[in-house]
Amino acid sequence: MGRISNTDPWVKPFREAVRISTAPNWKVLNHRGRMRLQISGVGSVMLPYDWSNQGSAHALPRIQQIFKRWNGGRLTLAEAAQSADTSSTKQQLNFSELIESYRKFVPNAGDKTWKKMYLPVLLKCRDKFNGTPPRDGEALCMACLEQWDQGSRSRQISRQKLYGFLTWAVQRGHLKPIYSAPATLPEVLKSKRVGYAISDAEILRLLEGTPDPRWQFAIQLCAVYGLRPEELRWLRIKGGAKGSELWTIYQKSMGGRKGDKTEPRRLLPLLVRDLDGSSIDWKLQARLQVGEKLPPLQSDGDGAQALRNYLRRREVWRRLKAEALNTGEQLTTYSFRHRYAKASHAANLPVANIAEAMGHTIEVHLGSYARFKTDATADLYAQVNAGTAQVN
């Protein structure tokens, strides 16, 4: 490298050009033979150019782009510089750093959720920029999501996480606007599976075929209180106005705004009935109070998987699953929760109260359990057959 100086003939005209095309407090400095852009009272960033006449020729248009993106402080200087960098076709993104920066933007995602829900698709996105980058956001998204089956829940989740990342990266200038997430993607949608509401008689059959008393206890709790399997690890006894109450303090992501979660709720029993129609009181709350053990539920977030792994080894569960398929529905670990919803509607409880007891909004409830609502049309025809209907 040749002589480095602040007095070479090109320096003064270069600094003057920077001042005229940006603002009086924008300056360029010589930092150990490299260029540093400084805004008085704001901060500074290093530029990827030598302190030389040739470097100044490349630096000036880049500084002008930074000034344009900075826009009076709309972006930080560092963000504006990054935005200007990504506008260059020669810029190679450091995706590892970009993903780490996004991790800080979603602090409500736990480490397990981050590794399971976010990282796989974000790493796919990183890999797509190795070599020739995708032509636009649609091509990028299609390439990133190809490993997940179209219409599957896992693809839906991965698409949601990818879209959030791309929106964040484009808004901050880390990626070009051409990589904005598309409004729609060509998809072959699968019909939503219909969850089976296990009957009380089937619950009793299942309990008879469950040799481990800890898993019997878990099944009883899920059925009587309409629990999500993960909630089994978050059960607590609290003092209430009329004595002890059973609560779940589990908080599930609600979707929508970042960080929104369900609230802890009091659990209200809906007792299973025997073949004669008599309610069976298994004294579940009292058993929890005296410390009766539940089965191991693996790590946080794996409650449903732990229950699924146990049940799939039970012959009675496999038979019940086959019987459910004959009705066009699927028996799952949430079938106990479906039973609670169905029985609540059969008892003509108001939708708002059922949704509150189950720990979700009315909108979510109707989206998943509207099929259990009383069929007004069927009731009218039943009244006609009974001769009690009033026909106008």
C-alpha cells in the first residue's frame, strides 16, 4: 500500500463532496488506512474502502446511499450502512450474525421453540443465499419450505416463522425489498383433520387397558378438566373464595401479536359418566393435594408427545384409533379435550363460558369446536316429529 496521508490533493475535495451531498456534520476520517464515516453527536461506522483516491471514488456513492437510508435518524447509522451494503450485488450477507440478531428480536420464543420452530427454516434461508441467490421472495420461500409437505401444520408453522424473519430483515435493510415475503404462495392445501371426541364409555375402556396408575391419573385429569396434555405439568392448588381450587398456570402462545399468551385459569370438572349415566368422581383435586404422582412428561413442551408415546403402545388405544378412523375422524391426545368441549355443548352451556373454561377465546373455540354446538335445524325437525313445533 502506498503512502497514507490526510493532506493528499484528493482528500479536501472528497470531504467537501461528502458534506455537500449529505449534511455539515457528516465527515469521513482516516482510521489506520481505512475509511470511517462519522456523524457528529450520533456515532460512526467503518466503510470497506482504503483511505485512497481510488477508495474515495467508491466511497462517495455508498455514503450518499447511507445518508438517504438514514433519513434524519429513521434508521440508526449502523442499520443505514447495512441497508446500503445489501443494495450492492457484491455484498455477501453474514447470515449467522443476521439470525443471531433476529433471535434477540423474538425473546418470547424459548430456546426449545427457537431450535424447533425457527432455526430449521432460517438455516434453509441462509443456505439459499450460498451461490446464486433466489430471484425474489416467492422463489426464496418456495425453496426454503420444500422439505415440509404442502398443507401440513409443520409447513404452516415454518412459513409463519420465515415470513416474520423476512419482514424484519427487509424493514431494517438487511435484505433487499425484492425478498419481501409474498402475500400468497402456490399451495396444495390438505383438508383439516377432524379430531375425535372420545366418549365416556371409551375412556373407561382405555383406563381398563392402562396398567400404570400414573398414566391412568393423567388420562382422568385430561378427560375431566379438558386439559391440553402439556398442562399436566402446570397444575397448582390455590386458595379460593370457597376453598381450594385447581388451576393450570400454563401459558400458551395465542398467535397474533408477538408475545401474547393465554392466561392461567381455574379448572372446572366435567365428570365422566358410567354406563348407567351416573357421574364418577375420581377425587382428582384431592389426589393432587396429597401428592399423587403423575407420569414423566419429558421436557417442557413435550407433554403431548409423552402421552402419545405411551398410548400408542396400548392395544386398546390402537383399537379405539381404528374405530375413530371408521367415522372419518382421528383419535389424538387432544381427544380428551374434544370430549370436554362436546359434553359442555351437550349440556347447553354458553359458548363464552365453555371457551373460558378451556382457556381460549370465543373465536378460537368456534374455529375448532363449532361442530359440537346444538344443531338448531335438527332440533326443529325433532319438534315437528314430536308434534310440538310451531310452524308459521
